[in-house]
Amino acid sequence: MQALSPTDSAFLWMETRNQPMHVAGLNIYTPPKGAGPDYVSELLAQWSEHLRALEPFNLRPVLRLGLWHWETDHEFELDYHLRHLALPRPGRIRELLAMVSRLHGNLMDRNRPLWEAYVIEGLPGGRFATYIKMHHALIDGVSGAKLMAKGHSLNAKEQKPPIWAQDYARPPGVKRIVGKPSLLQQIAHLARAGREMAPGVGMGLWDMVRANLTETATALPFQAPPSPFNVEISGSRRFASQSYSLSRFRRIGEATGATVNDVTLAICAGALRKYLEVQGTLPKKPLVAMVPVSLHDETTGSGNQVSLLLANLATHLKDPLKRLQRIVASTKEAKGRLSKMPRLEKLAHGITSISPMGAGIVTGTSKQHPLFNVVISNVPGARETLFLNGARLDEVYPVSIVTHYLALNITISGYGDNLGFGFIACRRSVPALQRMLDYTDASILELEAALGLESFQASPKPGPRPTRKTPVKRSAKPKRTS
């Protein structure tokens, strides 16, 4: 039995019917050449032979003495976790995303390992999709992307077991702990961790104090204005997605000296500004985004290894280039501060920065005094073309979490030369979510026009073959929404 870290445990404590705490990935595939109409059924039949799940897919949460632990589920039933669905006709992307919206609003059974895998057929041309969700206490976005990539092959001929039947061994060079550490060793470890975390806690508390005292490029807690996204939510979800060329984002970054992540934030900021303008609810103060920062490169630990930074989205500025410049200044200062901290200090700083969320949700003060307005996360993905038992992976979309007073989440996942945008929101609190796709297109074009860049045409490159191109006019492309 393994105790969960405080960060992982928080996702179990926070979970309610209206705010499930699982993340998911939606993948769309093209079957191999010559595949018959029974390809998906045959794939499921092969997977159904793998009745035993390995870690972390065989772990279920249990509460012992007020602490959450993982324990092995010795009564594991694959039939419960693996599910086969088909889209209603005409089987468009719209029907697929409507199905994902419904599935993502459902809680998972805590008496079982916290994951579910759906294979969904019925898309035009024999294409099919997988929607796999896992509890956030079990995995974070970066780990999920790596796990997804490991479940695929680099060529169409290689066959792999399904993800729950693969052995996710420790990286080379990582020592396994032999035996249980003594009480003195445990106390010494906690003391060292406490010394390293204390400065992060102090800095997080100081950020809250100085938010009203100083002017900095960095966004600070409680500087975010009230917005339509900072409201209580229902249990229903709406999901919208679209893929864009990474080369377009790089070209904008090269012209402005910004990173791809900064360009992504600026494009999201432009889309959010337009959405709120149309709704007549654009705040005079700039929106603030919480941006998760992965710490997996600094540790071999499992579970959630994430800190965060707050980014000023400059949505009060009409000029897209000034907006991008303000975002670059904000993230540069925030990343500079984080770079000087050791890993545990970063974790402590991130946890402390968002610690008032719980009280704000309970008391309702987060509506008028939000810590931040929206979560925007960029998850790196595989650069090579991937295959699933011969089927080519075409598109990858992340499906994340919304909570009370954070009714919209934008997560972006890389794959090849594409960035898959996944917009997930409370269905009632964020109306007309599909328009965010229009506004995202418009935001990209706005930046390109301001820089004098010609309409982008991606040249053919090795890698995932796009299933559709991003046109100059949004009306030429069907909306990707539930």
C-alpha cells in the first residue's frame, strides 16, 4: 500500500459530482489499408485477452487513518474498464465530441482502479477514436502524454499490448528502494524536505501580500478580475477541439522573439477577449491564466510533479502585438523566479499560491475575488507518426478539468507538426463554447496580419498526415464541438 502525496490526494478530496477530477485523451485513427469492417471488433478482441492490469492501472484508492493510499485491486475486471461504443449516424466529428462531452461529465467508481478506456467507431471512412480517461490523482498531463506515446508504435507493423498490460519500468539508473526506511531516516528526509520547501511557502504567501502593494510584469494571486468563467458549475460538460499547424505558431514566435508557449497564450488571450466582447462581459482589467509547469525533468518521482506560474493575458489591450509583448514580459519574469528555485521549493510555491482556492470555493468569494480566471496548459507530445496496431494516429486532443469558479479549461497537446486545442467547459456556465474555435482562428489571423505575414500554407512534411487544413476563412470548415 502506497500513500499519496498531498498534491495527488487533493484531487480526491476536491472531487464532487459537479467537478469530477479526471483528465482524458481523445485520439482519432485511420485503419490500415485493407482493413475490413470488423477491424475495430478484432482490435477489441485482441485487447480483451489481456485480462491482467499492471501498475498504475491496477491501483484503486483507499482511505486509511485520514490519508489516501493506493492499493492493488485483486478483483480487477477488464470488462468494466474497456468499453466499445458506436456513433449515431451520420457519425460526424460533432457526434463524437457530443459523446465525449457526456462521458467526461461522469464520475468514476472509487472501488475500482480509476480509469476507463472507450473505443468508438462510426466515423466516416472507417475511422475510429479512443477516449481514455484517468483520475488526476493517478497521473498528470505530461505523464499521460508519455504513457499515450508508449502505448503506440513507430511503424504500422509492430503490435503492442494495450496500455494497461504494458510494464512501465523505472528509467535506467533509477535505484529501487530496498526495505523500509527507519524512523530516523524518515524523520531526516522530512526535515530536509521541510527546509527546502519553506522558502517556497514563504514566497507564495508574500506574493499574495504584495499583489496590492507593487506593480510587476508578473501576475500575482488575486489580481484577476471577476469574469463569467469564475462561477459555480454544473456537472454537465461541453467539449470543443481543433488542430492547428505548429509551424504557424513558430513563425509568429520567430517574428516577435516569443516562445511557442507565449504565442499559444497570446492566441488564447485573443480568443478569450473576442468571446467576452461578444458576450458583453469583457473586464477592464486583464484576465490572468494559471499555467502548469512540469517538474518531471527534475525528478523520477511518480504522481503529479507540477508547479505553476500566473500569466497576465493582457485581454484589456486591443492591439494583438502589444498583448503578446505583455504576455512575454509576464511569463519571462515568472519563469525567471521559478528557475532559481529547487524542485521542492517550486512545488511548495505552487501549492501555496493556489491554497486559498478551497476556502474561496466553500465561501463563494472566488466569484468576486478569483485567484486567476482560466487554466491554459500546453503539453508536449510525440513528434513522430504513431500507430496503434497498424492504425495511423491522425489527431490528438486533451480533455481536462473544470471546477467551481474555473468553468473553462484550455489544454493544448502537441503531435507532429500539429497542436490539438481542447476546450472543456461547464455546459451551462460557458454558453456557445464552439465560438471559441472561430475566435481562435481569428486570433491567429490577427497576429499574422499585424506582423505582415502572408496566409500560411503548410508544406508537406514527414509525420502525421493532417485530416484537414486550417483555412483562412472559418466558414469553410465545420465546427468541432459537442
